Amino acid sequence: MKKVLVILADGFEEIEAVTVVDILRRAEIDTVTCALKEGLVESARGMRMAADTEISKIDANEFDMIVLPGGLVGAKNIDENEDVQNIIKKYMREERFIAAICASPYMLAKSGQIKNCMMTCYPTFKGIVEQLCEYQLAEVVVDENIITSRGPATAPEFAFTIVELLKSENTAQKLREGMLYV
């Protein structure tokens, strides 16, 4: 069974995190939410969530993919976390999936973690991303092991794309239909 790690940092974008977790779990993909600190994580709009675990307690070898929700503050907190950055470096070396949405693709490009690939991000960051990657105006962009998406409204399609990659197009299509996302 495929296993996905979803990082929750203070300032995360609610729709981008919760939608991905919901859809992946509906697809019966083992999905673990992970906080960067002990206690509740506060979203961009003040929603407080309890994660399944903390970054200090996970073994990155257990996961097939890491998902980085956006929200500018959340993405910045992810970018500044050494444990997450080490996982990203490891996954790049091992060609495991890295999925990032909204401001998180920008942070990956800005930090030099990802370069010379096709990607998308929240429109505000297009200029900076274009300097390092080939910006695509699309809801979701898949370039080998890198999956990127634009923002809150693209979160469902981002999650369905992850389901297609980890399970099948058929599974994703059945979920789309069942969730009336057609």
C-alpha cells in the first residue's frame, strides 16, 4: 500500500491540506498528517488541527510521497524546517514523489531544491519560479517525480492527480464521480 506524508505547518492553507487528505483517504491511500511541532497546528485562517504525528517521530523511508500544502506562512515555515528540507533532499535523490501546491512550489524553487523542471504555483510567484523552472499555466503539472498545483481552487484536481499516480486513473475517476467532481 502506498503511503503519503502531508506536512502541516502553522499558516497552512486549509483547503489545500484537508482536501488532499480527504481525497487520498477516500482512495484508501495511507495518508499521515505531520506537524512540525508538538500540539495543535494553526491554519492561515485560525483553524486549529491535531496532526497524526510530529516530524521528529517519522521515518521518511516509510513514505512514497511528501505533500506540501501552501499558504504563504505555512510554506515559509516548511521551507525553514530542517527536517522537512532533509526529507525533500532525500526524496529528490531517490526520485520519490514530492507534491507541492500554491506557495510551496515557489519555496522549493527559491531554496534550490527543485530547478530545471516544469511546474506551476500561485500566480503571485510566477516571476520567481520562471527564473528557475519552466512555468506552466495549468491546474496541475507533473514532471517526473514533482507534482505542483496553483492554489486553493485546484486542490481537488491536485489530489485526484496524486490518486492517479499512486493508484490508478480509474480510481481517481470513480472518486471524481462519487464526489460529484465531474
